Amino acid sequence: MSVVTVRVPAKVNVQLAVGAARPDGFHDLANVFLAVGLYDQVTVTPADALRVTCEGPDAAQVPLDRSNLAARAAIALAERHGLTPDVHLHIAKDIPVAGGMAGGSADGAGALLACDALWGTGASREELLEICAELGSDVPFSLVGGAALGIGRGERLTVLETGGTFHWVFAMAGRGLSTPAVFREFDRLSEGLGIPEPVASRELLDALAKGDPDALAAAVSNDLQPAALSLFPELADTLAAGEAAGALTSLVSGSGPTTAFLARDTAAAEKIAQALRTSGTCRSVRTASGPAQGATVISAS
């Protein structure tokens, strides 16, 4: 093959339960992921040396060196199979950058699947997931898609049943939030408190399985939200604007700063989105539904 393109979705965390900091600095999580229909595309072609390019909204914020997760994915797969990662990785961004929706992780998973197809390495699903876990906590889910519970750092996945389509509105903030900074703030805010072991909510898992948006709205939670709001207080205004427009529930997506609003149906989502666009509380607004398929080869020649 001379060119392979992979499409890979964004995610929203419908539950993010965070445990106390471990000795290695990470936190145990119970992380319920839902893939949604905002996509990046990663196109891979042979080249004289590893090269990364990017286009799309906020592309200027995407690193184009070997720190990019797409580049790291190509390098990791090549090393395992005795190859040199001489490829051009082109990323067409549509997932918000630095928005808590796993855009960088999506690019890593997309590049991994694309390079596997380009090079014909024949890597098993287990090997690909193992490499994903080495790259980052959210990367395995970007490969799998759908809905899943992630434990450990979020990288050990159990696929979850979903019984219907959930409609979402996402509001992008005017600036980013550092995930490590949000976790540090979580540690500061919870210092001296007894932090329970993170577990998935049975009510939330049942709501996903039934496809019940009202039950899901009642069960969503994000233990990082207080920390994100502490570092970025203006997000509270965005959350309030979406709720006032009829959202069933609102929450910060992952470590933020993107805020997510669950809607009853497509018409309700459009009404909420329009209200947010005119609220003056966010930079841009997108609608999407989930679950969405994980990383998928959409063209290869």
C-alpha cells in the first residue's frame, strides 16, 4: 500500500471517578468512555524520514515533532517489527485541541492502525492495545471506540453495552487546561480527605445499556470537575448557560476545558447549541452523537 487513511473519534467521559495519588504519581480511575461523532483523520504515506503535518481548527497548537502521539505510535510499532518509521503522517483535525476530548490520543491510535495497514505488520488486536497503553491512558479507547470502562490509569478496558444513541453538545473554551495541572489541583483540593476507591456507577452502566438519556443524566459524574472549575472558574458560566437552554445535564469533559451537555434528541441539541453560541461564554460549539465506532481504516490503496 502507498496511502492509508484512518478515521478516529473523540470521546466524552460520562463518569470519571478518581482515586488518591499512587506512589508513581498516577491515579487509579474508573473511567467510563463514550466515543462521539467528531473525528480526526490520519493519513500515512511512505517518506524518506518521519514527518508530521496537520491541518484544521487549532492545527497550529499541534506539535509536529516526535513528541506528537501519532509520531510516537509509528515509532513504537516500527521498533517492535524491526522497521524504520519513515512515513509522512498527515493529521486532519476536527476534534478540539487541548479540550479534554482525547484528540491527541485519537491521533496516536489512528497512526498506529494506519501504519499497521501500510507496513502489513499483521499486529494482533492485543499487540495494538498494548502499544496504545504504552502511549497514554486514553489511547486504547480511541482504538476501541463505542463505550467502555477503563480502570487502572484508564487503559485497561472492558467494552460496555449501549442500548441507543445519546445526543451531545460540546462547548469549547477560549483557552486550554493542562491535564497534569488539573490532577495537581485535584490532589490539593482533596488533601487530608478520605478518597474512596474509584468504581463504576451501576446506575450509569444500566442507563448506557438501556439507552436512557434521563437515567444517564442523573448518573454522570466527574471527580475532576471541581479542580477544573477551580483553575478555570468561567466554565461555570458555560455550564449554567447550557442547563438554562434545556440540557438534561452538564459536565466538564475529562480534565476540561470543554464542557459537555446531554440533550434528549437532535432538535434539543441544536437548540442548546444555538443558545451557547449566543451566550458569550465559549469560543465555539459542536454537536455530536454517540456511541461512535473506534479507529477505522476508511481508505487504503
